[in-house]
Amino acid sequence: METQLSTPTPDMIEELRQCAAALTEKLQGDQYEEASALIEKVTDCRDRHIFQSIGKLTRGLHDSMKNFNVDGGVCSATNEHADECEFNDASNRLNYVMELTQNAAEKTMDMVEEAAPISLSLGQEAAVLKTEWLRLRQREMTPDEFRGFYERLDKFFDVTDTSTKKLNENLQSIILEQGFQDLTGQVLKRVISLMSEVEDNLVSLVKIAAQVESVVGIKPEEVKAQAEKEADIKGEGPQIKAEEREDVVGSQDEVDDLLSSLGF
Amino acid sequence: MKILIVDDFSTMRRIIKNLLRDLGFTNTQEADDGLTALPMLKGGDFDFLVTDWNMPGMTGIELLKEVRADDKLASLPTLMVTAEAKKDQIVEAAQAGVNGYVVKPFTAQALKEKIEKIFDRV
């Protein structure tokens, strides 16, 4: 949005010039009453400019607030709470992402935990049968032992059949479970686009605020260093762009190097 | 060997638990932050602590400091497994007396190496 607020209009400047000229004239002619009337006119003129500016700013602010409602359909017609609602929607979506990733991780681990003992016992049984088989080939087996071996082998084929079916099933559902990546990706994309729209709108709000400051004559305060210092020790979660940051390690190797430089 | 795993995400606790089981450590217990972990540590003879950093309630670094300040627990071997990767944080953990530091996401191999290193030294 285009807002040129602090520069007075040409009309206004013309009016001020005329007043100034008239004022000098009156003062030189010792006409103090008329002069003070002129001074009043000048102040009025300036006030009007401020009021007009504030009016424009308010409209700009209103527009920016309205723009926060990026996804109109979701929050129906209650524009009053549109911004709040959109943010609620974003956090709902993020919660959904958390839920989905957690479920996928749990299910995948369930499948693996179920499969691990199956493949383990298949392997163990195969190893036992192999030693028996070697004994058979070297003709070290009694007929009774052979009968036992024969039955055990028979059973092993059955178990192998059902076990591998189960293992394949689990592997398949682990693959399917990875679908969360697609779903969460889509949701995250929407949240990211909401965030960047919000960012744009915030930038225009900040611009407007800066103009308010220049019209009214407030200087922005400078506060920063303290907050930065405190952030250090707090947890930040995963580093998204570790390779672009100096103060962050990018790999386990770097952690190890740092620790060994400290005498670990 | 009795191990306490402290992480606010149940999936991460489960992953660590599984990796530890593969390494032959089957006696594990879990806590979801420092506040639940500390009484468990004080009450039960744990031999090893694996903790995350960023948790609600009491963070892992606070837990580590509490552990080092406690007469009975002061020498408990502690491994930090965390997504926190700022150099300042690693230095702070080292100064607080951590025995090993693994950044997430990690490999089974990295976890194994760090654990073995800790027990070689203890």
C-alpha cells in the first residue's frame, strides 16, 4: 500500500507560505492581533495535516490487519477475529503434523519390533538345521535322529512360509507408513505460505508504524543486546541451517572436535 | 547395567531404547523430563543416564547440574543426546560435567561409540 504521510500537500505548503508572508507583513506593521490570528491559522493548518495523516494511517493499518486473513474460507465471515482464527488454523495444522509424524514413527517401530524376533528365530532355526544337515551328510545320524530331523525340517518350511509372509507384510506397511512425509509436507507448505504472507503484512505494518513515529515525532528505542545474550543458554531445537551459522556445529565430528579441544 | 532415558518425545525414547537393546543393554527406564527423572535417579540405583536437552519442566542441562550437585549421583556417567547444536551449548554441557554429547539426528554407530567411550573411561 502507498502511504505518503509526512510530506504536506502542495496546497498546504502554499497556504503556509501565504500565512508566513502575511505574518511578516503584520508584524512589521505592528498589527499584533492580526498576527496572532495568523499564527493560529498556521497551527490549524499543521493540525489538519496530522489528522489527515492519522486517518490515512488508520486505514492502512486496517487494511493490513484484514490481509492477515489469508485463507478467507476457513474462518467464515467473522472478520473481527480473522487474524486470530488464521493463526489458530496454522497451529492446528502444525499439531496435525506432529500427530502424523508421531503416529508414523510409532507404527514403523511397532512393525520393526514385531519383525525382529521373527527373523531372529528363523535364523536360529536355520543354523540348528544346518548343523543337523551336515551330520546327515556325513552319515553321523541315527535313524531315530533322522526322523526327528525330517519332522523339524517339515515344520521349518511351514514356519518359513508364514514368517516371510509376515515379514513382507510388515515391510510393506513400513513403506506405506512413509506416506506421512507427503501429507505433512503439504500441510507445512501451507503454513509456510501463511507465514510469509504474515511476514509481508508485518513489514507493511512496521513501515506504517515508522511513519506514525515520524509524523508524531517519536524516536524508536534501542533495545537488543540483553535479549540476545539470554537466548544462548536456552534450548533451540534442531538447527535448520547449521551450515550457514558460525556458532553452530554441523555434525557429530564437529561436536567431537570441540569436546576434544576442551580436553575430553 | 540400569539405564535411565530422559526425552520428552516418546518416539525418541523408544529409538534410544531399541538401540541400547541392540547394544546389549536391556534394563532401561524412561522419564519425559528432568522433573520426573531426578526423583527416579535419586531413588533407584541407575548406572547410566541418557538425556535430551530441550524439555519442558526441567531441561537436560538443569538435570545434569542437579545430578552433579548431588553427593550420591555426582559421578553418574551421563550422555547428552540432543538436537541442540550451538557451540556455546556444547561448551556449557562440557563445563557442567557431561560425559558425552551426541547431536540428533544420530546414527546407531555414533551412539554406540560414545557409550563405549564413556565406559572405557569410567
